[in-house]
Amino acid sequence: MQRYFYDDENINHLNKVAMKKVKEVITVLFAAALLSFGNSCSSKQDSSPSDGDASFSCILDGKEVSGKTTDQNINAAFHLTGDNKGQIFFRLSNMNDIGNKLMFQVPAKEGSTTVNDTPDYSYEGYITSDFVTYIDDPITVTINSISSSRVSGTFSGKYTIQEGTGISSSKQTIEVTDGKFDIPFSTSADWKKVYNAE
């Protein structure tokens, strides 16, 4: 029968070996947890695309403008209530350059609407990144498809500078052409309160 004698040196060596094994096991478990968390996050993103599933594009003042995501406020639509019941409101902007905003308020039904006044939530039709504001003069919006969760359509027309804004070099009129949008209705309770929406 073999006997093992443990002195302080042997015990220290065994402790080091044991700690090395414990560290290896912890590293493997940590890597597995990260992999599992990553898969969980990607499957959640796939199952709820409304947070990022939005798109729009247009030619604004001769330049292409587009966006492909939503924060549930920008590039998302709202069913208005109260005096505006039966209408929808939405803002379109590139999420990386939200200074340039296009705003629309139209009936919540398929068909074309020409806007040349100032709806409640669309005080300006277009605001530039340097805060020059333009009003619809006129803008035609066509809703091609509307459901409980999404709205899509087209828009085109002209904006005229709002009196009292801009500087001497600001353009008096800006044309928008080839506008297209396909956006979700917002699911944010907080933003719905802001716009008095349902």
C-alpha cells in the first residue's frame, strides 16, 4: 500500500492545481453563459422587429434622404384621438441625423391627401438641422396600406419657409420628390401620451 505524505510544499502545490482547475471551469461556464445570452438577445430581436423595422426615403432639395430604424417616436406612426380622431401623425428622419425632420398628419385610411395647412401635430412640414422651418405648400401624401400595426405610402410636394425663420441665405422653397415610407405604429405608451394617441 502506497502512502502519501503531505507537507506544506505538497499542499501548496495541490491548492495551485485545484485553483487552476476551478479557474478553467469558471472560464468555460462564463463563456457558455455569454453565448447563451447572445443567442437569447438575437432571438428576441428577431421576434420583435418593430423596434427597428422601419424605412423611408425621398429626394429633398435635390439630395437623397433615408432612414431604416425607429425609436418608437421617429419613424413611427400614431393613431390620434380627441379632435383628431381618425387621423395619424408621423415624423420621418434619419436616426443618425434627427435634426432634419419631415412631419405629416393625414387621415388614417388608404388614399391621397393634399396638405397645405397647419395640422395640430405638424406645425411645420419640414425642419432643417439648423432649425429653419418650412410649411406644407402643398404636400401630397398617399397611404397605400394601413393596418393595426403598420402604414406605408408615398409623398411629394413643396415646402415654403415659415415667416420669421431662417437667414438671408435660406431657400424660400424646397421640393420633395419620390418619397416613400413603410413604418410601424408606435407601441410606446409614453409617446402615445405625448401625442394624445391610442
